Amino acid sequence: MPENCENFALTSSQLEVVASKIMRIILVTIIAVVAPVIISVTAESSAQTEHVSPLACNAFALSPEARKRHFEEVGPALLNLKKSTRELPDGYEFEFPADKATWQLLTEWVIEERSCCPFLDIELRFSRESGPLWLRLTGRPGTKEFIKEDFGPLLNQ
């Protein structure tokens, strides 16, 4: 450690403030980079003919390794973390703890789920004031019924 850094120490509350400021900077940067891309992709996709996937899970869209992890490891782990379920007019919303490990599991699950169930509208969001993390699954007519059938254990737990 350099000599001029030896007497530099932060309390845990100071570290939290610094970490919070760094996270805000990262979030603003991500939004600044991603928002124009999303707007551009949305504008392009609305100009194209819309492809409509069947309301069915295509597990073979995933490699055997990804399929095993998705259905036998990540899915069951998330099932154990789920805190509550909200029924929506066109789907469901699931509450999870708002921690880093859960966020990482959910994002991994979402990336794979988009491959096998491309008809789903999938949203992840953190509630303000350190509130919970929500996974929202919705879609066109028939999606809610598919979720009810295919995601039964997630709804019934």
C-alpha cells in the first residue's frame, strides 16, 4: 500500500454512501447507454412484420447444459426465493428479495426463458426505497393461461 494511503480509512456508513453514489453513477450511465438502443430497437421492430410465436415452451431452444441448469437448478432456486404472487389481467408478478444473488439468478433465468418461451413479455424491476424485486410475466391473450399451466408450482407455492 502506498505511504500516503495508510491513514485513509472509511467507516462502514461512509463506505455505504460511497457505494450508493457509485451505483447511482453506474445506473445513470447504463440508462444513458441502453435507453437510446431500446428506443431504436422498438422503432425498428414496430416497422417490421411482427412474428408471433406459438404459446408453447420449446425447451430444445436451450442447449442440454443450459436446459438442465434452467429447469433443474435456477428455476427451483428461484421457487424457493419467491415471497409472493400477484395475479394480473394478462399474467402474473412474483416478488423476490432485492439482493444481488437473487438479481443474478433472475437475470440468468430470464435470458434462458426468452429463448424457450419467446412469446412472454418479461420484466424485472426493483421497487423504490429498497423495496422488493419483481418478476413480471405477461403477454398476448392466452399467455396467462399458459403461465397458469406451465408455471403451476410457482403460482401455488
